[in-house]
Amino acid sequence: MTLWAGRFSAAMDETLWNLSESYSFDHVLYAHDIEGSMAHVRGLQAAGLLTPEECATLLDTLATIRAEFDAGTFERRASDEDIHMAIERRATELAGAVGAKIHTSRSRNDQVATTLRLFTRDALGEIARQALALVATLVAVGEKNADAYLPGYTHLQRAQPVLLSHHLHAHAWSLLRDVDRICDARTRLNVSPLGAGALAGTSLPIEPALTATMLGFDEPFANSMDAVSDRDFVAESLFDIALVGVHLSRMGEELVLWTTSEFNFAVLGDDFTTGSSMLPQKKNSDVAELARGKCGRLVGNLTGLLVTLKGLPLSYNRDLQEDKEPLFDSVRQVLLVLAAMNGAYQSMTFRAEVAAAAADDQLLVAIDVAERLVREGMPFRQAHEVAGTLVGRAVRDGRPLADVVAAEPAMADYASLFDRGAALQGRRSPGASGPLAADEQSRRLNERIATLRARL
């Protein structure tokens, strides 16, 4: 028996049922659907559409159904097309005629929209918390290796030395922007659709503002058609998740490089690596590769939903059922990656000596030579050309740049520029990569973390 059986003389064909049913994936919404239904029931009593006794019966019934789901004892019936029908069907079984009142002044359209907003609000909050946990790990790894430094890269070519903490903080700032976007998205989605009905509201005396408050929404919907057809919040959430995935992918790519024999900057713990089914010597950074690989899936989920939405007329259309699987999948996958990458960084041993040796490459001092000339009054473009000429000579002759510079009469006192770590120490401008700029950056980073934690 479907919720609309009175209009039809034949049961739904099996092929349509197989296409139409969504319980197989939307059952994960049970807690949020019950939460929304409890608020709806209280709203019906406030409107005089349920007696206090009927309201109490339905609330107890919904609590019982929630307990069945929590315990894994809820039994789906063959007629349960989705989680919403399953809960209403079970409520009617338990409460009899009173259970049949639960859907008064409500459509599955506003019910689904409300449930999905509640789910998305909670899911985004958890993603943000996990992202902040990863940020905390990045900060902790930097503090643990406070003096460690490595080459910073542009075009994947060695460019200038940077503190490891500075490098990891760059990733932290990316994740903090993700958390900021997620907080903004939660604010925008925090509008209650409950009471919009199928598309045009109801003639019954309900008060959507009341149920909105009960459910922690900032306000009720302003337009009933928009309320049931809007999935901007899903698209925005999928974008935010996809961008988290992009940042995690970049971090994964870096860990893949750092843990190769060619770089040898870092080693991940055995509990965050895998071996080979054929090659006994292999230790693979699969966690980082999977972080990189999952990104395509997250971007694909976003793209798929946008294509689904782009041709829909107002208001509700069944196409909108396609909003849930990509959302559920993206939430699950990004949480898996965030947790795994957090553990990977915690397991990481940074090979400071190897990284420092690469960062002390004399060619990376070329900019310091040029800037020394600038401090002595030479225009930068001329200084750049002079330093570049010296680099070219060192490369062509196979000589250390320090020797080539020392051979210049006007640069006899430039030798200290090539001392170990000197180029790193020279990076002292605000926001730069050297130790003298680090304290102010840490202060700003910690302030931002505290602000975002407060927002959550």
C-alpha cells in the first residue's frame, strides 16, 4: 500500500518500483526524519489539530521507532518506498488511527526537504570539526619539528628554503578557509521548509515559525514553492566538500613525493602504509594516493547534481531524489579521507637532515645575492641579471655558486649568505617562511582556529 493508493487501480510495476525506491540509501536519514516529525507533531498540537494525548502518543511512538533503528531491529516492509513512508507506516502500526494523523498538513516534499537540511547541517558540522582536527595535527607536527626546514617549490623545482611549520601552516590555512565556507553554508541552509506542503502551503492553521524554532532553524521559509524545490544547499555543500577534497588531494600528492626514495623527506608509519603482493621491499603511501584519488569522486558528485538541477521547472520534481546519493557519498568519503590523513601526519617521521641538505642547495641563495645587491643600491632588475649570470656560470662550469660569487671582487664579503640555514633566516618579512616571522604567523593562525571553533 502506497501513500497515494486511493487514486490508482493497479499496483506500481516492479520495474518502476526498482527505479523509484530510495529506502536502500535514504534510510540513513531516519534520525533526522524522526526529529522533524516530532517537531511537526508538536506543531500540530499547537495548531489544535492534535489533542495533547494524541501528541504524547505520537511522540512516544516516534521515540520507539527511533530506538528500533538505533538497535538495528526496525523491519522494512515491502511497501516501504523510502525512509519517510517506512516511519509513517510503522507509526500507524504502533499508534493505530492516531498514527495516521502524523502526516496532517505535511507533504513528503516539505518533509524530505526538512530532513535533508537537518542531515546536511549536522554532516557539515562534523566535516568542519574533522578538518579542524587535521589542522591541529598539522600545527602539532610543525611544533614537533620546530627547526626543520626544506625547499619550497614552484613548478616542482626548488625555489627557496621554508620552515616545515610554515609549509604545513599553508595547508592549514587552506583547510581553515574550507571550514569558513562550511560555516557560511550552514548559515544559508538553516531555513526550515516544514509547512510548505507539496508546493503551496495548506489551509490548516499551522505555524511554520514555531516548528522552525523547535528544529534550531534560524527562520521559516518565505516562499513555499522555493522551499520544496531548493537544493542550492546541497549543491553548495557538495562544492565545499569537493574543495576540501582538492586540498586533501594536494596534501596527498605532496606526501607521495616526500615519501619516495628520490625525495626521502618523510616516512609514514607502518600502520598508514601498505606493501606489495609481489615486491617484498615495497612500502607504499596508499593513504596519500587514496586522498588524491577520492577528489575526482567528490568533484564528480558535485558536477552530477548541478546537471540534474539545471533543467528543472518549479517546483518539486522527482529528479530531486538524485540529490541524496551524491551527498551521502561525498560526506562519507571526505570524512574517511580527513580521518586517514590526520592519522598519516601523526605517524609521519620527517627526515630533517635530508630536507635541510636539499634546502641548502647553493643555487637557492641566488635571490639573496640579488637582494644584497639591492640593499647596496642596485636596481632589482639589474641585480637579478647579475645574480642570474653568476648562476649560469656556476652551472656551466660545474662549480659551487659560493665559489663563483667569492671570485667577484665586489662580492668578497658575500660568503656568509651561503652559511647553512642563512637563506632561511633571511626570510623575515611579515608572512614569510623564516623563523623571525613565525611567531606572528602562529598567533594569527591560532586566532583563526579559535574563531572557527566558536562558530561551530
